[in-house]
Amino acid sequence: MKTIDLRSDTVTRPTPGMQAAMAAAPLGDDVFGDDPSVNALQQAVAERLGFEAALFLPSGTQSNLVALMSHCQRGDEYIVGQQQHCYRWEAGGAAVLGSIQPQPLPQQLDGSLALADIDAAIKPDDPHFARSRLLCLENTIGGQVLSPDYLAQAQGLARRHGLALHLDGARLFNAAAAAPGDVLANARAICAGFDSVSVCFSKGLGAPVGSVLCGSAELMASARRWRKMCGGAMRQAGGLAAAALYALDHHLERLRDDHALARRLAEGLQGIAGLNVAMPQTNIVFADLRPELAQRRGAGLLAHLAAQGVLATGLYRLRFVTHLDVDAEGVDHAAAALRHYLEN
């Protein structure tokens, strides 16, 4: 039985073209700064997203951490959403390793942070308070896209208060692919106005490893130092960088295929009694079991799906993520397996 893995878009395997690019990549030592494939990736991402410089890191978690530590000093504060990855899902690294205080705010239904909440959270310049230094946003957040109007308003608010801006763009290109037009041009527009952006290549873009942090040359010099303290560079990392560069050149426009499959899955789950399914904006589908159905059928649901070759996450709230290793047949099978379990 073919496994349909909908747990995350991080589970993808390199395509044949990507494997060939990895095998052919020229190598050097990135600690010395002379891995040509790493350098090519960093230059390409920086130029295409509109930044002076970029830095290749092993993971999005490390990329966000290095960004926060580059923007903030000990005793500074970053304003962030309670559901954002760099606050909730990264083990408190900024506080533990950077001595940077998070100021978490509630997420709105559309994934944004209310402008009034941001404004109220910014501390006055007073020795009693941590120094508010940075506003962090995430796009997409839970598969939802932050609107251009909202980004402009949040950036304007931050600038009026002298805050820097960091974007966790782990799924930046999914946000870009949700709008009409050229995906790369859309991504560049989303990045405009941010001081730093972290982009993950091992999610929807299908590379096996790696994120790229973008910013000014000065900020990236600081980030390089913090990267060393947080584990260092990866020496002959050119094969991994070549995978990311291949994804940048070949996998952007096809993200819309993943979005279409997510909509197909959501449509296939409509009409199941006791199951509420939101239509996705990008490649993440959430399905909520009503309490009475969860009590009767929730406990064995993931085990049943796994027995049918479908992997997912959640319990009362199920999450399904489409990606380049999932096709229409697999999505239809997943919907049928879930429907059969809940209706019988």
C-alpha cells in the first residue's frame, strides 16, 4: 500500500532533478566562505527577495533564533503571536539562549496580530521594562495568508515606534502562490518593508534540509557570528544548498498544485456530520471534530487512517498538509478513509 503522508510538507523526498543537482554541486568549505554552491544560493535568494545579503542555515528554528539574537540584545523584547512558530514551537530558544523576552499576543482568526494589541504592548523607554526592539510576524500562519494591507499597517506601526521587523517566512512562497501573478514577484513584494526574512526550503519547496535568512549586509554579519555560537556552519554543504537552489528555480509555481489538492481534500470532507472543515487558503487543511463525535470516534481515528495508509496529525483538530509527494488519487483516498471511519 502506498503511504499518503499528510502530516507535513517537511516529509517530501528530493525529486530526480533535485538529486542530480545535488550530485553535481561543486563543493567547498562554508566555514571559510568558499563553498560555491552555498554562496550561489545565498546570493540568489538575497537578490530575488530584495535584500543585500543572506545566510544558509540548517533549519528554520535556527534561522529564526539567529535572527532574533541579531536584532536584540540581552534584556530586549520581541513582540510575537502566541501561535507563531518562533514563540510556541521553538523550545523558548530566544529566552533561554538569547536572554530575549517574548511578549506574546493573541492571534486573530485570520492569523494576524491586532494592531491595537501591538501598540499597547510596546513598552516606554523606562528602566522598569524590557526594551521593545522587534516585531515578529509569520506568513503563512496556520496556512493563512497575511494581507498586503495588514502587513503595510503593521510595518508602519512598528516604524513609528522604532521597532525592527522580522518575518518568519517558513512558507513564504506558499503565501506568494496564493495570489495571482508571478510567485517570485509576489514573494519579493511580501518581503518589502521587513528587516529580515527567514525562508524554509525543506517544506513546500521539497529540499531535504535548510533555511535561508535574508537581511542587510551588517545584519547578516551579525547572524553569521550567532550561527557559529549556535552550532556553526555545515562545512561542505554545497549539496544541500544545490537542492535549495534547484527548488528555487523549479518548484515555486508548482506550489499552486499543492493548494489545489488541499482544496480538493477539503471538498472531499464536506458533509460529514460532526466534522467542520475550513476551506484552505494554501496547502494546510484543518478539520475539527465536534465534541460528541470526538468522544465517540476520535480515539482510534489516526490509527484507522494509518491502517489505510494515510498519515495525519491531531486529535480533535486534524491537520492535513499537501505537498509535491501527494497526488489527487492520494487525496481522494484520504478523504474516503476518513469519511468511512466517521460515518460507520
